[in-house]
Amino acid sequence: MGNQLFDQQFMHGGDYNPDQWLAYPEILQKDLAYMQQAHVNTVTLGVFAWSALEPQEGVYRFDWLDRVFDQIHSIGGKVILATPSGGRPQWLSQKYPEVNRTNAQGQKHSHGFRHNHCYSSPIYREKVTQINQQLAKRYGKHPALAMWHISNEYSGECFCSYCQENWRRWLQKKYGDLATLNHAWWTSFWSGTYSDWSQVLPPSPLGEHKVHGMDLDWKRFVTDRTIDFYLHECTPIRQLTPDIPVTTNFMAEGHATQDFIPLEGIDYSKFARHVDIVSWDSYPDWNNNFESLAATAMKSAYVHDQYWSLKKQPFLVMECTPSFVNWHSINKAKKPGVHQLSAMQQIAHGSDSTLYFQWRQSRGNSEKFHGAVVGHDDSTENRVFKEVAAYGKRLEKIKEIQGTTRKKAVAILFDWESNWALKRGGGFGRPTRRYPQTLQEHYRYFWEQDIAVDILTPEQDFSDYQLVIAPMLYLMTAETMAKLCQYTEAGGTLISSYFSGMVNETDLLYLGGLPQPLRGLLGINVLELETLFDTEHNQVVFQGQPFETRDYSAIIEAETAEVLGEYQADFYQGTPAITKNAFGAGTAYYLAARTNYDFFEQFYASLARELSLAEERIAHANPEVSIQGRISPERTYFFIMNFSEKEQTLDLIKEVVDLETNQAVPPTVTLAPYEVRVVYFNN
Ligand code: GLA
Ligand code: ZN
């Protein structure tokens, strides 16, 4: 094991809960030996250890953690130390009930299990500061300490009186006076005008609330409150250990469905500004019964790319399972080889770690059947352990890739706020909005073609990308419109679509059709947005071929734009469905209809040719084999990943060397099912 975590070493290891095993010293001894066998170099400690660290108020017990720190250090390992606020001790909830969360109905939670505390409670904040201070003082200089892991999977909201007070203060700061708030929220509707700040409550729990601007602001407030709590946790840590990097683990959602997407509830683009390194907990549904492995891999790749793009820097996979989870209704093990494949995919997309939840399977309670590196059999001979160890060994062989960057010419824009507004909007097709899922359909083309993509927010700088894909940007600020115009004018290629530029930042409709900057940029006006039943379809002819449409048809008229495709049926038959507008040195396309994937294949293939997007490829694309690259100043690396159950053969178009064997790779590569090869060429 290396000494310096960031010194060309991928982190391999994960959540380790010795606090559950303090009465089993022989288990703790074995853990150390097993970790070495599994090529583990990093453990995350203390995530849920508050009651072991502070069994009574103000009484701290660090002896056990001191021992574990020293033991991990003795085997050359590193510690990611968590602050324990994700799971409070019983005494704290009992003595200070205010620390428990209040739900939207105004009911105070009882202690419950974890993750249900209030972000505003002064007492909770004080207690968190105290324990964090103790941890930072005690372990801040320990040579094994590599990083802070603040709390765990922040999420949720609280409606207690403290939080309500903060909500009103947040609004007062944002709007200044009630007249501005009343206008921004259009409260004249249904007689909702506020005449006093004390009338301003959080969104009503009964679902009958009607103020969309309020819903949007509440979500912004929840993000800000969460970040505020996180920053509060960080204060003593930043003071006492200014050189230790800080992260908190982000999440994805849509598990056990076909919708695996980044978490929607918290605006991570804001949160990411406050962490030193982005990390996330990656649980795609490998080996499910509803889609191909390649389909799962594409969505997993998308989430990795989005989390890469938050800082455009290597991130960490803070949790993943070596085998199965416990929280689906059917919990399927990864098939032999899939762990290595899915974990290599993390690295390929820019992760500098593979960390597991969990090192050792818990003996009791809700996670006792969650996958772990060491199972209840306490054996290093089982399949899962052996696969983890083999993977850890491989990571050591490719460690020179750690810390390297990625290069991308295509960006997709995603906006958390626009997503919230669009989902809340009512009207049109309620279940068919599917904004992030639609972005994934665009993304799929590039993933299948091995063209790397960043997923940025409109606030980020996208001026350097050759292609910017920004469909369904429903909420658009004047700044975003100006940025899209500047980007295109300077020579960029922009993709826009139905459901774009409809509302401002408080969810008020723009009046007078498509707002002017977009109208000039796209060379069209939007007349109507027609919604289709799920059994209803139209057709668009594009490049001489018919493509079926579904869900939405914007009915538009072309002003300066060239019409590339027209609707074939219905009352808007013969009107434009696909347009292209020259704008400055660039081009802006508008996709008025929602189409199936076959259209994207055709459409983006032409664009990819025109913009030479596939030039950096090392092989002809195969949709079941994904190739993703990372770059150092000296070398360009590629992960060639077979996301299929069958053998695949690839023809290389560039000469590359196998990083693990240092042998030149022959021009035809055969990959076994699930196989991953790591290759490079010198720049
Ligand atoms: C989350 C949590 C972990 C654990 C895993 C189980 O990611 O952070 O503590 O509960 O889920 O998959
Ligand atoms: Zn609260």
C-alpha cells in the first residue's frame, strides 16, 4: 500500500463499521488481514458511530477508534473519517426532541433510525460542532487521515418552526418586500396575496397548494438549508484541519426502475461548489430483468459523467456494492465478472476510487443482507471476496491513471431548477415530462459511439464545446438565453427542443411567444405545444426517412430557419418539426417533436460526421462495447468494456498498448463476456 492517498493510487475499500464489532476483537483482527488480501487501501470510518463515540452527552470514547486508526495505518492504509451526524444517539433525541425532524403535516418524528434530523435546530448544530471538533482535534494530525466525509447522503426537509423562520428570512433576503414576492409568485391567482410576512408558510402538505413559484423557491431553500448545515459541520473541520480535503456523498435515484438518474431533490451544482472533491454512491441495477446490461451501463455512465462535470475533475465513488443491495424488492447478485466491469466503468468515467458499502456484512438489522466484501461466512474463499481482491490487484496495476483528466467536445445541459419547475407545472402530459430521462436518450447516441460527453448546468462555461445539447430547458433566465446566443454566434452548434424557454426563474410564463433572443437564435416562433396520448403518434420525415414521434409536438413556424423535417399528419400536417438556423458563425437546431431513439441515431450521425466528433476513437463503435478515455500529459488511456454476455470482436483503428501487460495490442481485439481491457498510446 502506498503512503500518500493521492499519490497515484486509486482508493479501494469502503465503509468499515468496527463500532458494530467492538465485542468481537478476533473479528477486528481478521479484518486487517483480510483487507490486505483484498488489496484494500482505504476505509471510511465513523459514518454511524456517534453513540460509540459519545455514549452519553459530553462523555467521549475514542479508545476504540484510536486503535482502528493505528491498525489501518500499520498496514499502510488510509482513513476517510466521517462526521456522525447522519445517525444521532438516542440520548440526544430523547433529551432534545427539537433535533428530530418535523414532517410536512407538522408531526415531530420520533428518534427513528437515521438521516431524520432538523437542519436548523440550534441544539443539533451545537452538538454536531462539539463532536466534529473532538474528531478533528483527535485525528486531524493522524498520518492515516486522508479525507473528511461530512455526514451521510444529506437529503430531506424539515417543517419545524426554526426551519419556517429560516424560510421566511431566506425569502426576505431574496425578494426584499412582499410586493415583489407577490408579483414573483403571481399570488393574485386564487386570492393568494400576502399582506404580512407571518402569512408566508412552507408549501402546504396536503398537496392542494397552487403557487408554483413558491414550490420552486422552497426547493431552492431546501438545497441552501442543506448546504448551510453542511457548511456549519465543516466550520471546526476547516479550522482545525485546513489541509484535509472534504467531501460529502451525493446520490442517484430511480433504482429498481428503468430510470436511473442523478438525484433530483438537491441542486448538486450548487452543493458541489462547497466540496473539495465530488463523491457519490453508485448503485445502478446491474443484472436486472427489465433491460440489457448495456442499457444499464449507459445510464450508469450518464450519472458518472454528470458528477464528473460538476467540477470537471476526478470524483470518488464513495459507495457501491460488490454484489447486491438489500433495498430492492428482488435483490439480485452481480453475475461473475460484472463487479469488475461495473467498477472499471467508474474509473473509466473519471472516478479515482472504488469504495464499497460495506466492508463487512452487518450481523443484524436492515442491512444484514446487503452485499459486503466479507460476508457472514467470514471467508476469503467465496466468489465475491475473490472478485473484489482480483479487482483491487488490477487497480494497482493501472494506478498511473489516478488523477488523470478527460477531454470532451460534446456537452448536454441539465438544470435542476428547470427540472423542478417542469415537473411541478401541471398541464400537458404529467407523467411524460421525463426531462433527465430524455437527456439520457440524447446521451445514448454518444455513449454507443464512444464519444465522451459532459453534462453541465447552464451556469457553467460551455463556450469551448463543439456541440451543446440543451433540449427541454423549460425555465430559462435571460442570462442563459444570452449565453446560448453567444455560444452559437461564436461558431458553436446548439440543439434546442420543444418545452424550451417557456418560463422565467420564478416560473412565470414569458409573454408573446418564444422570447426574442431565442426566436432570433432558432429562427422560429412557437405557436402551440400539443400533447399526445400514449397510443398516439405522428411522423416526421427527415433525410428521406420517416420517424415516429410521441408525447409532444411543438407547432412552430419557421422565420429564418431552414426546415429539415415536417409533420406528416394531424391538423399541423406539413408544418416544420426539425429546423436549422444559421446564427453568426454557428448553427442552432430545433427539435419540435419528441422522437424515438432511431431519430437520434440518424440525426446525430450526420452531426458527428460534420463536426468530426468521432476522430479521437481508437476503434469502430460497437453499441455493447463502451470505450472511454482518460488523459495524462504523457498518455491517453482507454477502457474497453464489454457490456454484453457474449464475446465481442473489435477492429482497432489506432495502435495501442495494453497497460497491464505492456504488450502492443493486435489490430483485432477479442473480449470475453464482461471483459475490460485497459490500453494506452503515448501522446
Ligand atoms: C446508502 C447509505 C449506506 C447504506 C447503503 C446501502 O448509500 O449511505 O449507509 O445504507 O445505502 O445500499
Ligand atoms: Zn427544522
